Amino acid sequence: MRQKKKIRKSRLETKSSLKTREKISNSLIGNTNILGYIHTDETRIRMRNSAHRGPDHHNYKGGITAPDRAIRRLPEYDIWKYGVFERDNYTCKDCRKRGGNIESHHDIKTFSQIIKDNNIRTIEDALNCKELWNVDNGITLCVKCHKKKHMKKE
């Protein structure tokens, strides 16, 4: 442990030369394994279509995933969620806290109620249900306010 501290201390006191920093920078150009890299929409679609899904996947167990869980994993759900965030300017509608840990919430009609009323059993049923993807039915809440909201309903 003592040796690690010595090495760390010696590295903290040194600074890489401008030439070295430039070489490092140039070597990272085009590196897609860094944080913050975002694939283009075209690439995302291509990757999604090439994925092993359903019976083609090695861990498929006959479609036993609950419909609500499967729906929340759809890219359309992310589009709905971020649409709600954008509309609400990433601000909790209860406490007015902006940013941080925020979540989307089906407000006027709950997610489970929509699934029950529209008799959604499959992903295709969910994709065809306009009510489920209506951004006007969602609100942005921080984690704390979202928990409070669900506590009130129970």
C-alpha cells in the first residue's frame, strides 16, 4: 500500500508535456468506447434489428416477461418519457426542483389502468394504443415526489 501512495504522489506532482497530451488526444479521435458517445439514429435502428430477440435469443423462455415490463423496455417508451421531460423542462411538477433524479409518471390515467382498459396483452397491442403514448397524460416528478404520489394512491 505504501508503494501505491508513493507512485500516486509522484504522478500528482508531474504534468505531461504539451506534445504528449496532443498525442493522447489524437489517439482518442474516433474512439467510440468513451463515455458520452451517442450512436446515430440509423446505427441504433440497425443494431436493434440485428439483435437476437424472442426465440432467436439464447436465454428465451417462451415469452414469460410481463407485458408492462416489456412495454417499459421499448424504445417508444423512452420517446414518451423524454417527450414528457422536454415538455416539463426537466422540472418536477410538485416541488419545482429542476434536473437531478427525475422520473416520468402517467398522471391522468395510470399506466396499469391504460393496460387494463385497452386489454393490452402483447407488445403489438401496446404499440397500437394511442392513449399509452400520449405525452399529455404524463408528468415529470423527482423520485421523492413520485414515491409520495404512489403512496397516496395506495
